Amino acid sequence: MDCHGSGNALSPSDGEIILVGNHNVGKSVLFGWLTGTYVTVANYPGTTVEITRGIAKRDSHRTVVDTPGVNSLQPLSDDERVTRDVLLNATPSAVVQVADAKNLRRALLITSQLADLQVPLVLVLNMTDEAHARRIVVDADKLAARLGVRVISTAATKRQGLDALVRALDAPQQIQPLVTFDDEIERALDELQEKLRGVCLRPRGVALNFLNGDPASDEFVQVRVDAKAYVEFCRVREQLQQRAAVPLSTRMQKARAKWIDETLRGVYATDAPSGSPEPFASKLGRWAVHPVWGVPILLLVMFAVYEFVGVFGAGTLVGFIEKTLFGEYINPFATALVTTLIPFQRVRDFLVGPYGVLTVALTYGFAIILPIVFTFFIAFGILEDSGYLPRLAVMAHRLFRAMGLNGKAVLPMVLGLGCDTMATMTTRTLETKKDRILVTLLLALGVPCSAQLGVVLGMLAGMDLAATLVWSGVVAGVLLAVGWLAARVIPGDTSEFVIEIPPLRMPQVSHIFIKTLARLEWYLREVLPLFILGTVMLFALDVTGALAWIQQATQPLIVQWLGLPVEATNAFLVGFLRRDYGAAGFFQMAQDGLLTREQIIVALVTITLFVPCIANFFVMVKERGVKTALAITAFIIPFAFLVGGVLNAVIRWLG
Amino acid sequence: MWSIKPPAKTNTPPDAKPFTLADLAAGQRAEIACLECPHAASCERLMAYGLVQGQSVLLVQKLPAFVIRIDETELALDEFVARCIHLTQPRA
């Protein structure tokens, strides 16, 4: 947290227009309208929270910042923390709070918190068309008078009221504190504010956050004031907290709720619609969480994603890029170029040999994985923006509860089907430590990423249905069993399940395009270097002869226990670097006729459960710490072989 | 504030168990009396969603998870959270 903007490209600069608001209030539509085509999406430093910036269409000197949707600026999540930090540190020319006119109560909570930050504010009452259809009437003038800032009614998707917003942005009024807390809190606030004045931009906001025990604000204050003053700050806070049974933050929230009730009186009126036909999207949204109808809808969505990512992405696109583009043009050309230019065989092998950086790492990264993650990110973006993911969370809730998790873990688990590494990063958004460890473990153990899934399904497609059922049944069974057991072994609390179900909406193409590009950029920057590193390590093992030695040493395990041919060792070895890389090895062996049907099933189950790729391991270390990452890996490797061996024995016994 | 009820079916004292969202039937509506969560943060989150004293809640369904509607907001929650939301008895 920094009071004044620094040179970092992501840090707030002066004169920006900052958009804030709840989820699903039409913030991104408004953002799209205010900005042109040039938009950057970047993670807020140290988080996975995305901040979008664009140049204002009507005033090219100003940037517009879109912050993540929040419920409150008294942060309870990463998103809320980031938005709060952006607001605390910026000197914006205007803050635009976008509110859903239908949900004014929830918006006013944020308004009251913005008032404590004393920012120049314009309140946009968006979706007035929908509010009107539901006979909700909001008196914008009366509300403006009560808040002391301009209130603009809009219907952003229909381009209504937007000109008035642009005019209001020229001279926004600074909002003043609206909620008066009880005397005790106010006295403490006054005392702290006095000391913070001149030290930072938003003394009341910082003082409030400090009193709430927010760690970032605590650190912020500690840095800005001298040691003696800091002790005094802490004393004020402790005195306040000790005197009442109810936590300070709850007391403040109650005071805000009271103010909201008073403010809504005479401003917000609803005349409950009766008999008006329910729109189709709303019905569909309801069916999607229905205990019976939700299931076929879920299956249909899964099938559509499979067709798009599995068949189109992993099949058609990969086929064209790998076989035609790389296989016939790029790689032969690169090999010829390297052979003529470089006289040393070792260097040639390093670049274009069987473990070459160009022929293996880059081909792999660009030709096989890129098309798959590209289609996956598009599909995921559509699921995200349409509002289906929270409904999926509701449908999966029971199943996840058996694994000691709840529906909220659906998001990282589904994302894991795209890329386990990225999914492991997003486990940060889970609330309790236990949830984070459990999801990290299950992702590493048995959630195949899109690349691996693509290869595995490609192999299973060539076999009968029974093989597919055995593979998926064993993997799903192992996930459930390990989750169930781990939930009982790992100490700590599971988080409570509360999730908002937004209305189903048609996703915006431009928004999905921007998000997909940002995610692809992340993939190229973070994941591709690891393919190169992995290939270089394999090259080194091969050159030093260590590869042959390892094959020899692990023969009892691979040949006797799993019943696989000795060449399978290679696949497991590269599987240490990438699970899908390992699966690709089996793919090759199966094509060469080296594996029987039973061997393929055993090999696929084992490699699916095998250690995550090296990128995933590094992220596990970063997110969960070395100890947990090593413990998870030390469990998974023998466990994968155990399951594989048992499956082998069972198949043999059954004949 | 007791409405007239038929004699209790069992001999449990009438005030032993509070009336919560989990006791409501799907499709029923009631007013929030108070929130009793184990952690202050849970209460604050629910309040931020608009679950405050006096608000009317509609229970849409109970399976596969509880779905409730408050004004124009729809929330999914599990039974544990539903038990934290105390309601005033709907009049028969």
C-alpha cells in the first residue's frame, strides 16, 4: 500500500477515472463505452486479481481503470482488498460507482464506504431499464440530495443516460462522510485522523481500516508514523475493541445498515410485480440449479466444452499446427538452417535433436499446448461471463462436500482442466488454509490439464468404451477417496459456502477476447520457459548417460509391478517435467504397437495420477511453501504407482 | 412475540431451538431477525449481500444447495450458513 503513486506502470497515476461497484452491475459495459479499443489487463502486484486499464475515448489524456467487483470496501476477499488499495492510494479525477438500480441497498454500502474515503464521486444508477420492468422506482434527485454527489440514471447496454455521465465527469463533487458511528468510535477516529492528516491522502479511510485490524493498513500506519505514535494508535484500537462484546467491524457495519435504511426511505420503492411473465433467461438460470433439471444442463455444458476444446482445439487445431505448420514447414526449415550454420553436433542436438529446444520444447509449447489452452480459455471465459460457473458450484456442492470442500472449489478445479499451474495459483482465492491445501493436492493428484486430457482422450478414443470408463472411474474414485481421507487428516476449518448467483447473461465477445489474450500472454510468459528448462534437463540426462542408468534402475517398478515395457520409463521420466509430456510418450508407444489394451489403461491411470508438471510444482512451492509441496509430491509418486500396480493386478486377475 | 400455535408436538421447550432459514420450506418467505455466525467476518459478508434485520427472504430451494432471494440478489449457501440466519416466525 502506497499513499502516493510510484513509477510502476500498474500503480495509479493522477487524474484517472476509477470504476467501482458490485459484481454484475454492468461495469465492464460502461468501461467498454468510456474507453476505446486499447485496453490492458494486468494482475495487481502480488495477486491474481485483474485490473483493466484503458485510454478514455473522449479525453486521451485520461485513463479509465476498471476494478474487480466487490461487495464491500471493508475487505473480506482479495478482490475487495485490491479495490480498496487502489482507492486508498489513487488521486483520481473521478470515481464512478456503478450501481444496479434494482439492488440499491447493496450499492449504498459501498457508497457509504467511498464517503469515508472522501473521493470525487459520481454515482451511476445502471440497469434502470430492468428496474423499470420490475416496477422498481428510484428517486435519483432525492438520492443525490442525500448523498451530496451527482446521481446519473443509465441503461448502459441501451446507451441511455451516458451523455449525462460524461458531463458529470467534468466536475465531480467530493463526497463527505455520511455515516456517523457511535461516539466511542467517532472519538477514536478523530484522534487517529488528526495524527494522519498530512501523512496520507485519506486519513478517515486509513483510520477506519486500521481500527478494523486490517493488516495492510496496520503496516501502512507503522511505516508512516514514528514508533511512539504507532504505540498510541494501537492503544486506541485495543481500548475500543476491549470495551464491547461485538467486534468493531460488525458495529460499523450495523451503523452503515441503519444509515442505508434511512437513506432508502422515500428513495427506493418497489411494487412487487405479480403475474408478469418470467423472462426465459431467468427461467433457464433457475433450471440450471434445479436438483433434477440442473443435471442434464450440466451434461450439455460439459459436452459443448468437450466438443470445442477436445475435438476442435485438441483435434483440428493441433492437427493443423503440429502436423502441417510445424511438421512440414517450420521444423524441417529450422533443422536445415541449424545443420548448415552450426558445425558442432552437440549444439545441433541441443537445438533440433530428439530433446531439442526448437524441435521439442517450442513445438510442444506452440503447436500442441497453445491451441488447447487457447480454446479452453475461450470456453472458460464464456462460462465465467455468462454466469454459469456459480450455478456449476451449486450443482457440484454436494459432491465437493464429500471431499471436505464446498462448491466454491469448483472454480479452481474446473480451471485445472485447463492448466493445473494456473489453477493452483487461483487457490489463493479460497478462504481457509485447509481448502487451499486440499484443492492443491487434488489438482496435483488427479485433475488432468487440457493438454494431458487431450492426449489421454486421443488414446482412449481409439479403444472401446469400457477402457474410457475404467480410466475415468478409477481417477474419479481416487480423487473422491483421497479427498475424503485428506479432509479428515488435514487440520483446520472448511470455509462456509456462500456464493452469489448472478442472472444469466449473454457474454460480450470483446470482453472474452481481451481476457483470453491476457491469459495467453500469461501462459507464454510463465509456462513456456519451463518447457525449455525441462527439455534442457532431459538433454543433459541423455548426454551424460544418466537416462539409460535410470531406465535400468527403475526396471522392477515399471516392468514387474506395472507390467509395462521398459521403454515406458522414458514416458514417466518426462512425466516428471510435464504429465502430458509423459502421456504423449505413451501415445507414441501405442501408435508403434508396443502396448496392449490392458497396458494402455494401466499406463494412462498411472500417468494421470502421477506428479504434476514442474511448473505446477514450482507454483505449489510458491503458494503453499516448500514443506507442503514436497509432502504432496512425496505422497503422489508412490501413490500413483500403487494404484497403477493394483489396477494391473486386478486386470490380470480378472483375465 | 408468539403467535397462537397448536400444542407442541414434543416436549422440547419452545425456545430451545431458534427458527432459522433451514427450518423454512422451499417457496416460503420470512423476515430476518438476526444473524448468529461463529465468525464476525461471516456475518459481515452476509450483511454486505443485504441480509440485514427486517429484510424479507425468499427460500427458493434446499437442494443441491440452499438458494435464497433478497430483493434482487440470489445467493446459494449451505445448511450450516442457513442455520446462522435467524428469522421471525411467519404467521400461519
